[in-house]
Amino acid sequence: MAVRKVLSQRDLINMFCRSCNMLFRVKCASEMKTVRSLANQTAAGERDPAPLFFNSNVQQLLKKLTRMDLRTIFRTKRYGAPLKAPEYKFMTTEELDAVMKGAEEKAEKKLQMPPVIKARSEEPEVLSSDYELQGHSEAKFIFTDITFGSSDRERIMVVRDTNGVLRKATREERYRMNETYFPQPGRSIRMPHMFEKEYLERLLDQRSYEFVLDRACLQFEPDDPMYQDVTATTYEAVDRAQHYSALRSTRHFGPFAFHLAWNRSIDSLLLDLIQTDRLDEAVALIQLYHIVNPEARSVSANFEPGLEHKFIQAYVESDSKKRNVLELALQANEELHKQRAETEAGILRAHGNT
Amino acid sequence: MFYKLMLFWLHNPQVGELTLIGAVPAEALWKGVTSVSNAGRKRGRGKGVGKKIAKNLNRGQIIGVGKDNIIWPGLTVPVIRGRELVQQQKLPEDPEREKKLIKLRDDMGHFRPLKLSPIERGWSGTKMPGRSIGPPDPVGEETFEGFDTKVLELKSVFNMEGNMGRRRQISAFVVTGNKNGSAGIALGKAAEAKVALRKAKNRAGQKLLYIEIFNNHTVYHDFFCQFGKTKIFVTKKPEGYGLVCHRAIKTSCEVIGIKDLYAKVEGPTNLQHIVKAFLIGLLQQKTHQMLAEEKKLHVVEFRKENDYFPTVVASPPICRKQAQVKPYEVMDYTQYALGDRVFLRKKKEPPFFTKLPSWENYLKKAQYTRNRNKVKVSLLAEYGQVQSFYAEKYPECVQGYRRPQETVAE
């Protein structure tokens, strides 16, 4: 095994100190008030969302729902750095098209969604139990393979516990050692206070949804239960306040829509889409719902282009929790479409084309 | 001046008293110290002379009468009153006396120089240059709403005439503008400063120019301008940069409505030349549309804060094809806007002390402090105060910790 043991006395002391710190962190984390109840986590933990989320059909639907708007993706963002005077270039139309194409590719990269995966279990694999080593030290030893080239998730890390058990490192230990040897810019070893309940609530009241989600992506691994708590709290706050435009055209809208479908609470978003006359997106949302929840009653309904109202109606009738409101909105939308068609026909008639 | 004031005191042993030779009254002495001769005044000496800089504290005071209300026979009262000899005596203190004195001194007036509020203040003290003198006077029905005039120069000028001889006039150079692109400059001369300023202000109102401002805050592109030998290099700057330039340019920009710009003046710094050169430069600017039409190419903007998203700011009616663009054509926007001129940006030399051995020493010694501020900030964010993670276990490692005092058993 390519474990690099650092055996000088100073490093041993260091290691000892680090493990002390880590024990401290583990203790703190367990004492910390988590944002959501544990019961909720275990319920969600039974099914694995990853295969569904990475399904290419689902990804397509999520991208459609994200609604790629270049203006929003490249909107002015000020990170506190002093501004620079803009640059200008003379361009022919061909060059301009090429540059715009490049910008679209860049936008697609910027919209790459953070993965939705199951929280990792906490039970580390035991490699060997050498009880004759019991009490060899007052602290556990962590051996980290810091060879160049291995990723943070694949890096070999083993722990010799004080009771002599040699096991693989837990998620917390892995995070700590990765952060120690390969620190990521912007990530802190301890969880920032902003993810604690009181501060998080304040941030969400201020509508800083994107800020919270971006920071969560930076701070946590996607399989961290804390990440899943923070994101779920934020998604629910967005859905409750119906501030969908705050997340639209960001990389977080896909996971947000997936979260809603996963938790069977797409009704508010659907209402918003119907009211803003985005029927194609409403259809995509219901299709996503059907893929994520194959046991839904309206699964049998098939979508045929041009019959959006019928497809949505099927969902509203059998699966929605806000049936009355949705039906009213759908009727109003149907009326609108009818009027529009009549006007168009009238215009055609006026122009002499029947 | 000193020999005039020298006083000779001689002692006459026969008479037994002091004799003053060349005695001069106090007023003349005072004048000698504080004034300046006519010839000196012409040379510009003694500019602060003539102002009353001190109060006469002797006024209202009588010898023998003081804070302690004491009767001095022979000094403040007659020695004999009726048939009695008056004794030296202390009377109760008069509280009114001090107040009366202070009132008398206050009545003499304050001699503090005129102080302006920071808003009305110009470039320097109470001087006019840099100060605002309001909009030009309305002409008939036309009023100059939203306009403001600022003084750029106020100086005395002289002219030799056949019959009048040396004639002194005040010359005022002002700029007026509405902070929205309209601005005018003018020179006014008169015997009185006030009249000169009014003349200049009203003339400036009649000579308005329209200047294009980019996004309501800066110039369209970097440019070079010249008047006489005065050369100005102007650089476009982002929002919030401010006006970093000669004060005359800054004041002009303020009334024109430009908020961000850097300008370097090279050559003579004659104020009128600077302002004229700057205005010429502003007027010769080309807007994006003009550049696009000249080049027959799109002008595309890239901003860092928008992650370099291409935004078309101007397009020609017919755009050229790639094959029509000649290989030797200037395609760089700044270079084209500057007319193939290049600003010489001198490399900044490191300070001399960085070459000294003591600098190396300092760097070595100070190295351990390099992360202190960051650590301090992160600790403040983490714990609300500067403390180690050991603080829970060892409270003495918290900053400002005081050991609790042991109570002595009685």
C-alpha cells in the first residue's frame, strides 16, 4: 500500500495534535444543532437519487427547466475586487458569432449542476483488529497517502484507533485530512457559522439563496448530510416564498426542481409556470415528476405535442395537492390561448388569408 | 528696521532717575513692528500686515485694581480720608469685574480669518479657485437651470497704456456646466474681482459645448490631447475610481458630469492651457457608433464583472467580411482610438531601501507576522474574539485574560 508514513518526531507530534483537533471537531459537530431533524434524513436516505438524477432524460428535463438565459448567467457580479475598465474589440460578424458560441459553451459549463446523491454512511470499513496494540497511544493515528495524482475522494486514508483497530477513515476524518494537506481556496476546516440555523434563516429571509447554495457547494462534499440539510432548507424556503426567479438560470435550479419532484411538492412551481404561460416547462416538470415517482397515478398519461393542457390536467386531477388553484390557473390559461388563436385568425382574415 | 527701535536708557547719577533718549510713542513702536515699508509692500512683503491680530488687553484695567479687591492708599484711594489715615485693606472679591473685562474684550471683535464650510471651500483656504459661484445669469427667458460655475483661476493682470500707465485688472477663468455633458469655459477681466467673476460666468454660459459621456460616468476611450506644449494623457476608468488628475481637470469634470478618469499632464502646467487641451480632447472623442461606422466592424464590450460576456455596443449598417480586413490594419481598440499613439507607462522602480541588507533582515524578522491579520479575522468570525481553540480548556490563553485574585483567608 502506498502509504506515506511520516516518522520524524516533530511530525508525529503534529499528527498527534491534528488528531486532537479532529476529535474536538467531531465532538463539536455532534453537539451542533442541525438544521433539520434526523428523521427526515433517514427517510430520504432509503432511496438513492443518484441514478435518477444522472439519467440523461432527467438531465435534459432539468436543463429545460433551468431556462438558459445568457443575460442572467453573465449578470454583473461583484466580489469586492476593484473594478476594471471594460475591454473593447473590433469584430466582424463571423468573429462575433464565434465569440457568442464560446460564451454559450461557457454558460453551459457554468450551469453544470451540483450532483444530487445519497448521504454517505458513517460506518467505516475495518481492515484489521490488532487488539495487542490497545493503548499504544492516547490519540489515534491517521495515515494519509499524499502521493501526487489521486483525487480527494480516492485518496487512501487509514486510521489506527487507540483500541488497536485499523480502519478506513470516516467522512469527517477524510474531509479534515484533505483540507490539511490539500486545502481548497475558500473552504474552511470548521463549518462557517452561516450554516447554523439562526444565521441561515436570516440569510434566507434576505433572499440570499444563491449565495448560500454556492457557499454550500464550496464548503461541503455533496454526500455530506450537512450539505443536504442546508440545500434542502434553502430549496424549501425558495418554494415557500415562490422566488423561483432567484434560482432560474443558475446551476442550482436543476437540483432544486429535482428536490421538488423527489419530495412530491411541484405544485407551487407548476402554478408559477402555468401563470407565466410556460407550458412546455410545465410539461417537462410533470414528466420529471413521473420519472422520479413511477408509482404516481397519472404516470400512464402520455404527452402529445399540442395537447399540453390535457397532459397537465391529468396530473392536476390525480396527483396534485393544490387541485383547485391549479385547475383555475389552467382554465384561465386555456382561455388565454383560445383568445389568442381567435385574434390570430381574425388578423389573417383581415389580411384576406382564410 | 531694528536700529530705529533701539532705545537708549541712560542713568543720570546726579538726578537719580532714568532718562529716555530718542523716545518714541507706543503707537509708533507697534507700527514699526507690525507694518511694512511701501517699498517692501511692492516687493510682496508683509502680506498679513494690517490685520488686527491681537486684542489690547490693557483696556478696562487700572493699575492697582486687580482680581483681589485690595485698597492701596496712595494708589487707588487717597491716603487721608477726612482726618483719618486710610489703611491697606482687602475687600470681598467683586465677581462682576472679571465678567465686565471679558465682555469688553469680546466687544473688540474676533479677528479670526473667514472660515468656509468644507462644502463651499475651494482648492485652498478661502481663495476663490475651485469655489462654486452659481449658475450664469438668465438671458431673457433662458435660465441656466441645473448649471453650476466653478472658478478655475483668479489673478491680477497688468496692462501698460499710453495715457493711463500700468493698469491693474483681475482676470477670472471659470467653467460652467450642468453635470450632464453641457459645459463652457470663459475668461473675464475687470477692475474688481466680483465683476470679473460675473463677466466670466455669463460668458461661459454663452459658450456651451456638448460633451459625450460614456455610461454617465467616464470618457469613451483613452485619448491624448494637446494645447501649446501642454500634453494630457487621459485614461478611461471603471465606476468608483474617481477623478485622479490635475485639480483644474477635476473641477472641470465635476461640472461636465464625468466621474471617473485618470489624466496625466505633461509639459507646462499653465492652467488655461490644461483646461483648453482637456476640452479639445473631450470634443475629439469618438463614440462607439462612430468607431463602428469608421471601421465597418462591430464594437464588442467585455467586462470582467460579467465574466467577459461579449456585448455588442455598436454595429455598422454593413459589416465588413473577414477577407476585407487588411492584415496591417490597426485592430486594437485603444491603439486605434489613440491614433496609433502609445502611452509610455514607466515601470515603477522598487524603493531604494529594498536593496539594503537591513530590508532582508526586516523581511526575515517580520515573516512570522505575515498571516496575522487573516488569522485574526478568521478567529473573530469563529469565536467573536481573538482566542485560541484551546480557550475552552485553558482560559488563560484568551486575549485580555486576568487571573482571578485569590481571597485571603482572615
